[in-house]
Amino acid sequence: MPYKSTIYCFLLLIVALIGIFSYKRLTFPFKILAWSVLVVFVLNVISQYFIWKYRNNYIILHIESLTDYLFYAATYYYLFKNKLIKRLIIVSIVGMSVFFFINALFLQPLQTVFPTYMYYPAQILFSLFSLLLFKEMLQYPLAINITKQSVFWFNTAILFYGTTMFFILGLTNYLAEHNLNDQFLFNFWYLIIYLFHIFIAFSFLTDNRDISAKDA
């Protein structure tokens, strides 16, 4: 297993354990998020096996593109207060789920193509949700330092992830079309997902259902 993948799996395991040990005091949306990290960890371990056995992990990447969206969108559903936004999130979950099967069967086959058509709209929606949630946080401020708010860490992680990954996916396709070296983008991609899960770890460490209930 390449050392970057080993570091990533080890980081995922640590963040998953933080989520597990914090689980009882987490609010419901962050319990969903804790499950998401555990699922990502399992999928990445399986992904390494597929790379070793079948020389590609496209099937796992397709599955992860859907599970990531379902978990993060569900987390957002329970964080938002706005009922219209909540309904739009449900519509997006249904729409992305249907599109997953269309894409996997007809557009970007499971075993041969990276699921860019799933990732592009997902990153756009994640960025939109994060901006809307930051707006809502300004409308309903809490009497807690923002760096001690789990929602801040999660939302920052998603905004950072959504915007940078959209940029990287677009640039990767450009470099591939022109037969240019993309190693620096590969390294940057790992840096992004490392930082993303470090922020998620901070969200687990700062989340507390008792404090949230007092400020509700």
C-alpha cells in the first residue's frame, strides 16, 4: 500500500475512533457524521484490496461518491433550521441517488471510469449548503466562541473540500487530455482529504448535545 494511502487510512481510523468514543455526547447530525467516517474507512481498506487484486478501485470510488453525498447531505438536513432548505436537501438526496445508477450503468461504467459526473454536482451542492449554513449561523448566533462550535468545523471542512475538489477534478481532466504530469495534483488531493478529516475530528471534539440543548 502506498505510504499516502497508509497515512490516510490511519488518519481515518483515528478520526473514526474519536467519533466512536465521543458518540454518546454527540448531537444527532454528528452521530451521522461519525458513521460516515467509519464507512469511508472501511471503503478505503476495501479499495486497497481492489487495487491489489483487480488493478483499479473504480467500483469503490463509485460507491463512495454516493455514500459521501448521502451522509453529508443527511448531516446538513439535521443542522439546518430552514424548512425549505431541508426539503431541497431531501430532493437532492433522491436526485443524486437516481443519478448514481444512471451514471454507473450508462454514462461512466462502474469498473472502468472514475465517477466525475457524480462528484461535480456533489461538490457544487456541498459548497452551496455550506454557504447557506454559514448564513444561517449568522442569523442565529450562539453564545459560544465560533472555534468551539462543531457546526463551524464541519461546515468549514465541507466548504474547503467542495471548492478545492471541484478545482482539482477539473484540472485533472485537463492534464489527462493533454498528457501532462498530474503528480502534484495527486499530492494536493491527499493534502485536502487529510485536512478535511482533521476538521471533522475537531467537530467531534467540540460537539456536545448538552451544550447544544442549552443554546437551542
